[in-house]
Amino acid sequence: MRKLTSLLAATALTATAVLPAAAEKWDMPMAYSASNFHSATGAEFAKCVTTGTGGEIEIVTHPSGSLFKGADIKRAIQTGQAPIGERLLSGHQNENALFGFDSIPFLATSFDDSEKLWQAAKPSLEKLLAEQNLTLLYAVPWPPQGLYFKDEVNSVAEMKGIKFRSYNNATSRLAELTGMLPVTIEAAEISQAFATGVADSMVSSGSTGYDRKVWESLNYFYEVDAWLPRNYVMVNSDVWSGVSDANKNVIKGCAELAEYAGNWRAKEYTGFTLQGLRDGGMNVGPASEQMTNELKEIGVTMTNEWLEAAGDEGKAIVDAFNSDQ
């Protein structure tokens, strides 16, 4: 991994070590903390591009929603307020159901299946993004999503009335179907929300919980492996069209390295962060058989709802995924 990191940080190519006097600066908003593996991968990607283009394009990352809040990043890139950025696209499922393909409960519950689902959906996502003046550079999955609670929960009935942090349509719908109360909270605001009682539960990866030290407020993490959502790095298509072919090749190469490194980190980070939750004092383990079965029934409902909303294109994605099993 050290070799890969070094390659990302200083991709050799034939870049000059001397930066030009008038470098083009690209500010890159990111929603998650600088310590999060997505942000770390993005920072290395930025260094790779800056070095690889000989400083003709300098990418500067802005983690923790410091430049634009998570929900505003995609719009900022579309409208040219930022040339490039990273976003959890399932957060925009209300725009188009296809954005939520990676948050269909219990469809793709492992890294291998997540990759197969991504390959099935990628052409449709690239086309959809192109229609919105966005060019996809790379995508990296989160570790499998589990359920966090303040108190022990062994059935869906016991979830009723619990305040639940939601971050996209799928999480809001999950809250509704389990009787929980959805509260929209951005990643950068998680710690404060739990500390002040704005929310008492969420579905998320061990990575998010570890980064935000949720053991200070929550006590249980259930490994239900509901889905593996993805973060996407996109560039404004008008900006992209103005990039020289040589620099486009550099950026594409850096993006491929970043996607590889991000996938590697996601897998390695899964076990590390779950142990981190344990070390923080949380109870970490599988959900009860009853709760697992009840959640899978809810998953069937949500899958059917998504297929209806996504239409023929959504069905084609799921069919392509299933045919590769």
C-alpha cells in the first residue's frame, strides 16, 4: 500500500518538478472529514493530478463540508461554482431513482457484489450525469452499512419512535417502514446530532461511526450489511472540455489509481473500524435472527418500490447484476 500511496502522491509520468507561474486551481469540495478514507484518497488524487500535470492543474481539497455542505456539492459542480467535487449520489435519489441503485437493501451486500452492481449501472449513471453537465472520474464504495442504536434492539417493533439519521431516500424510507422518525443530518453534523439527542440511531458503515466517535453517544452496532453506497468524484463537463488531451489522460490515470486505492482502503477499513467501535466501548455484532428476517422483508418492499420508480432502465441494471451471479 505504501507503494500505491507514493504513486498516487507523485505519479511519475513525465511531469516537470517546477510548477508554472499561472497554475489553474480547482477547488474540490468533499463532505467527509479529512481523516475519512474517502477524503484521504481524494487528497492523494489531487496531489497526483497536480504533480502529473506539472502544476498546470492544481486541485485543492476542502473536506468536512467546509466549502459546500454535502447536499450542495453536486449542484455546485453542475453550475460551475466548483469545477470538481465528491458526493454520495444516492443523496440525490429524489432527482432520479437511478442515483439510488447502490442503496437497494440486501441486493449487493459484499464488496464483490457491489462491484458487479456498479459495472451493471455505470453506463446508465455516466449518461445521466452527462445530461446534468457532469463527467464521472471515479467511484469508491463505503464498507457495508450496519445499524447503530443507543439502546439494544432485537426486532423492528422495538425501533418504533426512535429518531433516525437519514441521508438519502432509502434511509428515510427505511425509517418509515420500521416506524422510526427520519431526521436529515449531514455527515459533518453526526457527532453533534447524537450528543444533543437530535438523533439516536442511523444506518451507516463502521467507517462513519469510527470517524465521528459515535461511541460517545451510541452503544450498539448491528452488522446487517444492508448495502454498500458509493461516493463519486465528478468534474463539471464544461471545465472538462477545456482540459488538454494530455492533462485529461493524466487525470484519468490518477482517477484509476484513486479508485483502486479507495476500494482497497474500504475493504481494509471495514475490520479496522469495527474493532475501533469495540475499543470505544460499543457492542458490535450481528443482528438477531428475528430482526434480520424482518429487515429483509422490508428490503423486498423497498426493492420493488425502487424498480417501479426506476422503470425499465432500473430493471435492466438489476437484471444485468443478477445474471452475473
